[in-house]
Amino acid sequence: MAESENGAAAKRLKTDAANDCGDAGEPSSDSLVSDFEISRILRDCAREKIIFIHGKVKDQDAVVILEKTPIRQDTLSELLKSSQLKLQIKNDVYSTYQLHAPAHLNEIKTTVVCPATEKHVKKYLHQEVFLVEESGEDYRNLTLPYISSQSFSVQWVHNILEKKAEADRIVFEDPDPDTGFVLLPDFKWDQKQVQDLYLIAIVHRRDVKSLRDLTSEHLPLLTNIRSKGEDAIQRQYSVPPSKLRVYLHYQPSYYHLHVHFTSVEYDAPGCRVERAHLLSDVIQNLQADSSYYHNRSLAFPMRADDGLLLKFKEAGKV
């Protein structure tokens, strides 16, 4: 479901950026990990090779996320020539080894949320997930009042649009106030290889929160994002449109319309059928019926601690 301002901003924190865990006098980025005292493991995802850890840095609550980075094609030769192998099993033509790579080829992406709130901890904690089917009426009677009451801030999005933050990361911009957008890499992508390419297009309009707000009026905006976004990615990264997965999330992680551009080779978080809606499908649906997303039922996953899930349960919808 939706993230608070802190939750969304947590996506954008990396230890190679300035992260002082608070104001002056608080732990510096150099000590964030070395001074980190582990309290518990929030979630351990072996398939994604990522672990979420809750603990403290000098009496401040913190969450540390460790993620193995993808193997890069441009460093394969160096990796194989400069690493050491330790044999584990050999059977006929098959051998299994532990490969000990040089430190600079064995990086772990580290995200630090500090000071972390209870909302941050709950966000990363492994929880039961429910699939909810929301009708257009459910959206108007349950979802919209809930998200309006929560006042989820998107100030960090406005900072990007106004060039107050991350201006140097913008790959492309169409400044038109109605059909324009900015395109920039998502922090899930380290930009070292295109196999896991991931960019976000954020619209300049501030009156469209999600898929539910879209009508045929927004078709020029959506087609502009698709055509200019694909062109910009092909120019910048030599990735053609046929190699891209372009989609919107519902529910979104923040309520300001944005579109995801990922490599079809990358199993990106949230790209599965229960949450992702291909932009090409969205455009065709609105061309056929302007009120398509106002009226149709949409399914999406919700975690057990999501306040909106409680609203659906109270209404007998789950």
C-alpha cells in the first residue's frame, strides 16, 4: 500500500550519499554500519539476496538493508582472473566451488534508514499478505477517504519536479505542465548494466494520484510518457522499446502519478500481475471507455498491518 513521506524517502537513502542519521553531532555515514547493533532480522529474502535488519546506532533506532549487487558483464573477465576458488564438491564432470572475489567486485548495496520510526520497521517486517478486490464503489467509499485522512506526503516528489533535489539524476524532461514529466533512474538500479534497468517517469501534473483518476482526458499525457520515455531510454542506454516493460502500480507506493520503465529481463519488485498494469493496456482501456478505471474492479495485495486492509475487513470485503 501507500508509504508515508518517511517510507517513500527511505527508498532514496544510500550509504554512498550523505546520511548523517540526524542533525549535527549524530553518527556520521562512516559509523552507521560499524556502530550498528543488531536487534532482530525483519525479513530475509534468499531469492532476491536481500536482508532487512532492525537495530540501533548509538541509541537511535535504525533499519539496515543489505543487498547483493548483480554480477556485471563488463567485469566478468577481471572477476574470473583475479578470484580464488575453493573446491566444495567434485563428481564426474561437475564441480562446485566457493569463489572469493576481490572486494571491489564483491560489493553489497547498503541502505540505511536512521533514525527509523515504527512505520519504517513495520514496512520492512515480514507479514502475511492478502489479495483484495476493490470495486469502483469501494475506492470511493473506502480507499479514497482512507488515503485522504492519512495525508501521505509527496513533498520529496515535488522537490524533484522543482529541481530542489536529484536534479543531476534527471535523464529527460518534458516541461509541459499538462503532458510533461521527468524521467530518472530508480534507486533500485545501480546504473552499471542495462539488464536490470529501472527508471521512473513522474508527471508534472499534481492533480492525478493514481490509476483510478485516469480518464480519456489523460490520453495525451500517457501516450507522451510512453513515446518520449522510450525514445529517451533508447538514446541514453541503447535499449529499444521491445526490451522495456512499461507499467503503473495499483496501489501505488506514493500518490502522485508515475510510470515504471524496467528491462523485461529484470524481475522488478511489483512487476507481477496482481499489482502492475501495462501502460499500453491502460491506454487502450481508456480509448475504449473513458471511465474504465473509475468503475472496474482492481485487485491488489495488502500487508496484514495495512490500515486500509482493516477498513476492507470492517466492510466485509475481505
